[in-house]
Amino acid sequence: MLVLGLESSCDDCSAAVVEETLAGPVLRSLVRESQDAIHGPFGGVVPELAAREHLLQARAVMAGALVGAGVGLDDLDRIAVTRGPGLVGSLLATFSASKAVAWRAGIPWVGVHHLLGHLNAARFAAPALPFPALVLLVSGGHTHLYLAKDWTSLSLLQKTRDDAAGEAFDKAARMLDLGYPGGPLVDAAARAASRAGEPFTPPKFRDGKPSWSFSGLKTAVKLRVERNPRLASAGAQDPDVQGLCRSLQEAISAWLLKPIPALAEEHGARSLVISGGVACNSRLRTEAALVAARTGLALAIPEPRLCTDNGAMIAAAGALLEPDPDPWPRNADADLKLELGG
Ligand code: KG4
Ligand code: ZN
């Protein structure tokens, strides 16, 4: 089965052709247009600009994915598109385009929940993953831990109380004037560090409820920059900036992975999936391998280009869902709930 997958929920416009085989999904092509140059000067995504850019990019990424896979519209068995959650203007670009193409060419269509997409990104490398799985989805908008009984079901175990982990990376990078998006830049500076800076103290929750909090990190980085104003412009080559980046990403990785062993035991989990942009982080990837080995969990982290938002993960999830019998009245949904499937 050949599936065209489309994704434009935030600031990446992406299309991919995926062949679903008995052995799992095979990536036939993947095209992604970045909008970093547009949003970079603002230090974050500007929804109106993102939506307008997606309108210009949608046709080209679809055509690019088909050409890259060497197939035409007639060869497709299905079109899968992100239905939500996300920025509604951004979502609508590929959502509307997908319906138009499906209608014109008579191709079965399915709307996909963005987070089911992130889960299914792990299917490319680990199609035979044992379930139940703990699924840690970490990006610029999400820091959520789910229990999955298969590739199409996620039930929430815990999430951040405030900022997402990706926001902590992006905001710290902004305070250190490293550029946008911050995650990869903090990661590179941390890898160049010869030693870690002062460690960050984990937050304590009075109510004892399992969750995370990352907004305190933003304040802690701000205080360190106020104490040592040189950090604000010293740049990624500076040893103190590198040390700060290293302790920041050590803290974020350790906090994210801390609940895994106990939850694995409690829920009888057999595997751990980590996906979303922050899953590209080098420290998180190495630490996760250690935690998984110690806990006896199979580990699946997609290759970096499939961790960030992309059309391939939407195609892989869409391949497992039933096509929508009546796509035409469907709308994109900025707050799409997981229970609704896609
Ligand atoms: O999944 P994604 O592409 O988009 C959202 O749905 O948000 O994730 C983007 C986030 C950004 O916050 C970016 O800074 C972060 O992922 N990110 C990283 C790394 N690469 C991307 N964070 C830490 N280390 C990285 N190497
Ligand atoms: Zn995402």
C-alpha cells in the first residue's frame, strides 16, 4: 500500500511517500521545507506567517514527494494528513490541499492525530516493537508521557505543568543569543563543553502528583545570565556558555527519564519510544539507551529527521487507520483530542 503523508501543524511543511509492507513501513521519499529563516528573527513561530508560507509550500512538497518516490497520484492507495492539534492556519494548508487532491483523484483519505504520527515515526526502525510501550513525546509544544497498547492507541500518564522541554531549550538559546530553533544549538554547544557548569536543581511538587515542570529552568538561566552578563553575548564558542548548555541538557534529559523505571514496572511496559523534536537531543538519546538497558525495555527512537515534524510519520500512522468514509465535511481541529483518533 502506497500512502502520501502530509504535515503542516506548526512551522514545517512536509510530504512523504511511504510504502506499507508486511514487514512495516518503508520510506520512499521525504520532503520538508523549513521556515526557520522566517521565524528566526522573532525567536518563535509567528502563526500568521507560518500559515501563509504553508500555502506557498504545500503544492511543492507534495509534488516533490511524488517525484522523489517515482510515483504519480494514480499509484497512491491513500492520502493521510495531520488533522490536529496545532496552529489552525498552518493545519488548514495541507488539510485542505489533501482533500482537494483526494477528491480530484478519487484516493481514500484519512485524518491523523499529530501525536499518533510521532508515535508511528518509531515504526520505521522498530516495526516489531513489543507492547505495552511507554511513549515519551517531547517537542516545542509537548512534553507528554503515554502508555500505548499498540501503534494506534495512547493514554496519558503524565505531562508538563507548564513549558514543554523544547521551549526550555529554545528560551535558553534565546537568552544566550545562540539562534533559533534553540535545541540543536544548545546541543552542539553542550557537546563542545569540556566540563558541565553548575547543575540545575530539579523542581519539587508539593501535591506529589507525577508531572514535570520546565519553566523554572528559564528563570534559572535568566538568573545566571544576570549574574554573569557576559554570557548573553559570549556565543557558542565560550567555555562558560558551553558549560551552561551542558548542565541544562543534562538536567532536561535526567528529569525526562526519571519516571521511566517506576512507570515501566507499574504498567508492565516492554518498550520505550521517544519521539518529537527534542528526541534529536544527543544527551537524551544516550541516557535513554542506558535507562532502557537497565530497565529491560526495548528502545525505539526514530532517526533525527523523523523525530521532528514530518509527513512520513503521518503516512505511517495513516496506513494503520481506516480511511474516512466521508472526508468532505471534515475540518482541521487545533485542539483535536486523542480519543477521537484522527
Ligand atoms: O517536533 P518538533 O519539530 O515541532 C513541534 O511539534 O514542536 O520539535 C521542535 C522542538 C524545538 O523546541 C527544538 O528546539 C527542539 O525540538 N529540538 C531539540 C533538538 N532538535 C530539535 N531540542 C534539543 N536538542 C536537539 N538536538
Ligand atoms: Zn510535533
